[in-house]
Amino acid sequence: MNWRRSAWGLGLSIPFVALLAYGMTNDPRSIPSPLPGKPAPDFALQTLEGRDTVRLSDLRGDVVVINFWASWCMECRVEHADLSMAATMLREKGVHFFGLLYNDTPANGRAWIREMGGQSYPALIDQGSRTAIDYGLYGVPETFIIDRNGVVAHKQIGPIT
């Protein structure tokens, strides 16, 4: 009788273990995003300072780089200096950088920027993470490059250098 229970237990656990093992072999960064090649979802977001509203549609004709970040994100620290430097270097070429604060508070975002030594591009508040949902965000950091026609040209999952 015990061998039957053992056989049932083994028979039920093998498919579960196989499914788990298969899932561990997949890299989430290899999941293709549906956005590249399609129009970028429009947004109208307030700056972290609360003085202005940025509308993506107002920037049609220029290249836009959108970086989703959070104060609790360790990899965001890795890319921060490179993004700020690139934003400064490319500003004269009509490239606009924006950091979208994801799943975080404005107070934490402001403190993080101060701690990191400042930021050369505006940070925007994604209230309720609606823009992150529209962009199909997997996590932070993620960066989207939008071409002059308003089409997503590239999506980078993880830190960008």
C-alpha cells in the first residue's frame, strides 16, 4: 500500500518539478516587447518639482529617451551617471531625456536625485503607474528610445550604459 502512495506522489511531483525547471531556464530579458516598431503611448506627466507638465506628443520631431526608475532600485544607481552624461551631451542634438519615477513617492525620488548628485534631465511622476502599464514595463530600470516619428525604436531592460 505504501508503494502506491509513493508512486502517486512521485507521479504528481515530476510534472511540477519539470515545469519549474523549464521556467528557470528562461531569461525574462529575452521576452520580446511588442512596443518596438509601434507608436509610443502618449502621456502627460507632471515634473517631480510640480511646476510643469510634459506631454510626449509635444516632442514629436525630436528623439525622446524615457527611463523608468525608482529610489529603491539598485541597478538604477549603476546607470544614473551615464544617463545624465548622455542627456547633457545629446541635448543640443534635439534628444530629450526623461526619468519616470515608478512605484515610488515624489519625496523619495527627490531625495534619491540629491543623493546621486543631481540629474541633468527632468524627472516625471507616473501617478498610479499608468504610463508604466501602457509601456508594458517588466521592472526597473527600463529605457525606451522613441524616434522623431513617435515610434518606439528600442527598449532596454536593465541598466543602460
